[in-house]
Amino acid sequence: MNDAIGSQQEPDAVRAAVQAQIIECLNRFYAMESGMWGKPLDSLIIRTVVQGRMQGKLYDFSALSETLDLPISTLHRKINSLVESGYLRREPVGKSIYIAPTERTSVKFDESFEAMVTTLRRLYRGEYNFDGAPKLCDEP
């Protein structure tokens, strides 16, 4: 019976350690993102616009409002601030105005993307050692 308990404790300990590493990675990504864009809502808006651009989907205020479940008035206020900060730009197409990332935002995203991919690769490959080795989210 003790063997069954001991054999269950080891997977539970590994699971808890991996969960802690994942949380650490998410926190690191959050810190990188907020370091680039600022407040959480600003980061969410920028991330969504960048992702849309990458997928060939343009967002106008209505589509962004629906996607993020935010009032259009909030989006107008936030996007005005992000445009003034140089992170987003308005892109008129016909009668619509779409929101697009600026070149500055795209460059910053590309730079941070490499660090995020490296961290995820280390996690996927199981490069963790619970005996004091560097954590997954440390710089390689």
C-alpha cells in the first residue's frame, strides 16, 4: 500500500512542478507583453489586432468590440490612446476604418516572439530539472 502512495506522490510532485513552471512562463509572457504595451487591456487589444493582421482578418471597431466583448466607447478611448502612443494606427478602407499595428508594434512583437518560442520549446522538450537547474523561463 505504501508503494502505491509513494508511486502516486511522485507524479503529483512532477505535475505540481510543471504547473508551477507553466504559471511562471505565463507570468513571464505577461511581463514581456505589459513591458511592451502597458496595461492589460491595452495588451489585449494590441495582441488581438496583431493576431488578426497575421491571420488576414482586419478589425474595425464593431468587430473588435464583438471579439473582445467590450463597449465601443471603451475601445474608442483605448484605441485613441494606443494610436497616440504609436502602437496602433487607423487604416481607412472604403467607408470603414480598420485598426492596424504600426511598424513599431510589429518589430517589438517579433523581438518578443523569439523569447516566447524559446521558452515554449524548452517546456515542450521537458527541459526542466527540479534540483536547482535554471527554470524554463530563464533566458537560454
